[in-house]
Amino acid sequence: MKGVLKLGRILGTSIEVHWTFSLLLLWIAYLDFQRGGNLNSTLISIAFVLVLFLCVVLHELGHAQMAKRFKINTKKITLLPIGGVATMEKIPEKPKQELLVAIAGPAVNVVIVLLLSLVVPFRTYFSLDIANLETLLRTSTLEVFLFYLLMANVMLVIFNLIPAFPMDGGRVLRALLSFKMDRVNATSIAAGLGQFLAILFFILGFIFNPFLILIALFIFIGAQSEYQMVKQNALLKGFKAKEAMLTKISLLKPNDTMSEVVKLVLDSTEKDFVVVDNENIVGVVLNKDIIKYSDKPSMTVKDVMQTTFKTVDASEEINKIFGLFGNERNGFFPVLENKKLVGAIDLTNISEFIVFKSKIIQT
């Protein structure tokens, strides 16, 4: 994700803040000044948001640590104005695993609520009448700060467990449905409910709070994307790389010039190439680099090629290859069979494979 500030790593997971998070802080400051606040109250409001988002990080780490128990690593946690997003290598497909990973986040917030309840003086609050309680809750004391933090975590638990896919509650719902039906149908029901609630949030956003509109869009788009991904994975299940790979590929040599490569691109439909030397794969040349150095015709392939690349086995499932497109910088992989080059695969020809298989199923 572009435009992020990397804060560091916690328990092996990178923590990042998206640039749009600064807009939330500005919005909080604007609202405080609009209510007649001063610099001190504004700083307290901003501090509250920052501490609350620390709780969000802990929430996401709860997901990450539970997923780690099932040998699924979490690459990063990105903080956005609407909350946190944990980027996992994959989503657990077994219902029990997905259920445990989904509830692990809200469980962290429950623990935070229980810990805060030990220091928040509820007895004092309950002994006051409404007028005095309202006056007390307007003061800038640590106890009041912690009370609001406790209530915010309660709201996080309730909000996240709303069965609006792809939120935690939606994933819990899908996991429970998956015990009784296949994953595609379970996702369809959970995503459909999520989109219905997203429309409801969208309408409420115009009436009460525009922030709900942003959340509604996130839920609606996320639910649709997840459903399409699950359908795609189900469609590709059992198919191997050798069934979707490119077999008629042109091979480059390290001493080929860029003028020769450009001519090859113009004379064919190929855009990325494998580089071999004495039948050994030594690199790949990507289309972006061909364009970048196309004005230097005498430059050789060995000066342009990527020497750090990943290969895939011809018998590897296409679903597993999909994960590489997010984890690897290059989106073009040589395909090997018995350690010999037999083709190449990229996202374009996998997408075409999906289209043709979809047509076959429909007919």
C-alpha cells in the first residue's frame, strides 16, 4: 500500500500507518475547536485517538497471533482512519481455524475492557446523579480518560462482531455456516448480509454521521471482493500451473541487446521474458524494465534483467501461485518440471484461464 509510514515490527509483524490517518487527526482537531475547545482539549482528544488505535493494533495482533498458530504469517498491519487491516499470507479455510482467528481480535478488546474496569471507579460514577456525572465526565482527568477508553473498546467489540462481511462478525458467520455448507455458499450468504448492512450504514451516514458512509463503502467493496476471490479459488481448485502456463515463450540470452528485445516485443505478444545461459535460468526481464531502458539500444540484457526471481513447479496448484503475486515483487514466474524450464506463468494468462473455465462451467 502506497503512502505509508512504517512504525516498526511487533511480534514479527510490520506496523504501518496510512497517510489518510492524518486526516482523521485533523478532523478530530477541527471538531474539538468547533465545540469551543482549546489547545489542551484538542491535544487530549488526539491523544485519546492515538491510544485507541493502539488498542486497534493489539486487536489486529490478536488475529495475527492466532493465525500464526495455524502456520499463517501476517505480513503487516496497516492503520487507516476506519481501523486496522491485517494482511495475512492467506485466510484460513478450515471453519474452526477461521472462527478462532476471527474472534481473537475482539477477544483482545474484551481483555482490555476487563483490565480497565479494575481502575475505573464505577462505584463513584454510579453514586452520582445525572447532572454531576455529566459534569465529571467533562473533566480532563486520567480516570475519565480511561473510562472513555473502556467504553470505546466495548464499542469496538460490538461493532466488530456485527455480521457484516468482511468484518470479524462476518467472518465468524461464514465460519459457522461453513460447518454446514460449502465455503462458496457460506461466503455468498455472509457477503450478501454484509452488503445489505453496508447499504443501511450508507443511508444512516447521510442522516447521522458521514463517517458511516466511508465504513459502508469499505464493507460493500470488501464483501464483493472476498466473494469473488472465494469463487475464483473454488473454480481453480485442483488445476496445476502446467494447465495454465505459457509454453511458447521466447528466451533471451545475457548478451542480447535492448534493441533486439524491443523488436521482439513489437513482433510478438510477449511482454516479459526468461533469460537463460547454457540452459540455466539466470534472470527475468520485465516489461517495465524494457520500457525504462528502451532508449538505450546498446545496453545488454544482463544489465537489465532481474536476478532475484522465483520459479514455480509445473505441478503446483494455481491457487497457491496466486499468493506469490502479492508476496513477490515480480509478477512473472518461470515454470519448471523436473528442474527443466517448460514455460512461464503470470497473472494475465491465469486470468484468461479463469475466464475460459468459467465459460465451460456456465455451458
